[in-house]
Amino acid sequence: MGAISRQLGQQIKERRKALGYQSQQALADETGVLRKRISEMETGRYTGRITDLQRVLATLGLEMEFRVKSRPTLDDLDVLFPAEDDE
């Protein structure tokens, strides 16, 4: 289980409790997602359908954002770290 999965799970659990869903079953009843799946989400072990995850996140007022992971090019580094003039 990765750090991102654990972090997402912790956020889901904290938000569920903050919104007054005292149990995973209460959230399951609201979303139509099995309680077992919500437990997996909260513990970072979820490998199920993204639609179930989206349903839980939407109910909790959360959203996920996906970004393209990029690394700086040599040109980017030249701009960030210009060569010093040795005069």
C-alpha cells in the first residue's frame, strides 16, 4: 500500500467523520457503495471501480485532481540556474 493511497484513505475517513457519518455503514447507505469498499478506501487498500470512489468522494465534497508528472528539461534548468559570468 502506497503513501498516496494511505493519505487518500485518511482524508476520506476524516471527512466522513467531520460530516457526521459516524460509521462506514452510514456512508455506504448514503452512497450505495458497499461498506467493505469504504473500509478498503479508508485503509488505502482499495483496488475497485473508480466509479465507486468517485461516488464516495462526491458525497464527501472531495475531488481528485490528476496532473501530468513532468520533470524540467535542460532548457528549463538553464532558465532557473543561469550560468554565472566568470569575469
